Amino acid sequence: MDPRHARAVYELMMITAWADGWLDASEALVTEAAASDVDAAAAVPDKQALAQAARQSLESRGLRDALRDAAAPLDSAAVREAAFVCCARVLEADGVIAQVEFQVLGELKALFGLGAADVARLLRVRA
């Protein structure tokens, strides 16, 4: 994966983790595990700064704009699908999926042009 894509996927995962206002330890662990599953995402430099930037973007710009800006570099269906799966893994990490976290998947679904069948396929694949 292109380093630019890897950085965008990691940023999307962090926005997802912060969406409910908290970064739970389990979400951070799953983010790292998911990053290691995505080629090159594990090597993203300065993850802590990127996590804080994702939080600030979410707080200042709102969920939709933060996700849209972070997702902008993802120019292929395969990378967008990988990002969607990674974000879904982060959402379920703490065992509680808040309403705003469902919004994350809805926003990503719309941003990436995914249909219901695509989402079902992607969520089945990662299980």
C-alpha cells in the first residue's frame, strides 16, 4: 500500500476511535492490530501525532468533514474497502457501539460509494 494511503487509513481508524469522544484502550489496540494487517499502515510515522490531529479534526470540523478529508487520498476501491473494514474493527473493539459510531460506517459507506451488498461482503470477509 502506498504510504499516503496507509496514513489515510490510520487517520480514518483514529477518527473512528474518537467518534464517541473517548479513545478506549481496546480501540487503540485494535487500531494497531488492524494497521499491522494493512500493508504499510504499521509503518506510518508519528502515529501519536496523527491520532491527536484526527481528534482535533473531528472536534473542529465534525464527523462528516473529518472523514471526508482523511479519506480523500484513497483513490482505489481496494484501499477504500480495506479502510472500511479496519474502521469496522475499531468500532466493535470496546464492545459498545454508540449511535455516533454507526454514523461513522454510514458516512464511510456513502463516501466510498458502497452498497448494502458491498458492506455485507466486507463485514463477512473480515470475520
